[in-house]
Amino acid sequence: MVASTIFGFEDQIEQVCSTLQGYGYEVWNSHIRTIPVHPGLSNTENCLCAVESCDLLFGIIRPRYGAVLNGELSITHQEMLKAINLKRPRWFIAHRDISVACQLLKQYMFWENGDRSPAFTFRKTEVLDDIRLINLYNDTILNDVLPAERIGHWVDEYFRLGDILKCIETQFQDRNRVRNIVGQMKQQKQ
């Protein structure tokens, strides 16, 4: 499954999904209309069911937060959290601007003990449209887990589409390697 905000990135999503399909994967993604849909469920519920059912997830964190339909989190953020909570085999890549903003804003967003500063406010910018992108990035790198105890927190960085495609080639071209990872992680959960 490919999880990503869509609007403004449709051509990139299509290329990412096509590349994975070219490697022989059955790709689930809402934009290319390949997520199995239950008509009695909401869009969010259908996307989260897809995360529960998929073998692996490739998550792209873009500078646009995406659709927030219910609650406080975007569908993409909920998908990525679900994959993490289910310990689903997952690979993430984040736009460079997000990791840079995370480093720059950390001193204003958080107190030294790690608690969120209630005085911090954020207004939409051309670089980041929503501060929750920092939260999403921190969730994917498992920022709340002690560094020595983190597993599954690797998040690649990209600036151009070519960077994403290179990551896909490196991580997914060898289907036997990926199949072994998926099998090992399924066994570990049992």
C-alpha cells in the first residue's frame, strides 16, 4: 500500500505506484483506485482497513498535511500510525523541508523535558501547511521511544521525485528480500 497525501502530487503518486507495479507488486492506493472499498464504510475506515489487510506500507510524508475528515489527524497520518501500531512492514520517506523544519522548530515547540509548549503557535506557510506534519514525522521516526530501543524508525529523506524513485528501487526491486522481511515480521508477531 502507498500512503500519501494526494492533491497536488497526483502525477508523482501515479509514477510511484507504476514503478512498484513494474517490480511486480499489487499496489493499493486511493488515487489510482486500487484500494478495496466496502460501501458501508467511510473513506477513512476503508483506508484503515486497507492498512490492516496489506502486506507492507510505503508512506510518503509531503509538505502538505492532507485531508482531515474526522478528529484531529489526516487520513494519511492515521494510516501511518496504524501501520506502526500493527508493526506492519513499513518504509517511510519524508520531504527534506519537514525534517529541516522539525529541527528548526523543536526549540520553540517543546520544552527541555520534551513536553509541548502551550505558547507555540503556527501559521500555514509555503514550506509547511500544517504543524501536524512535524508530529507525523516524529511519529514515524518513533521520537517518543528511547533511541537505543527504536526499531522500524528509518525514514528516508527526499527533495525531488527522483529521490523517491531511487528509494523505491533500493528497497523494493528485490522482491525476494521484501518477501523475506514480510515473512520474518509476521513470524515475530505470532
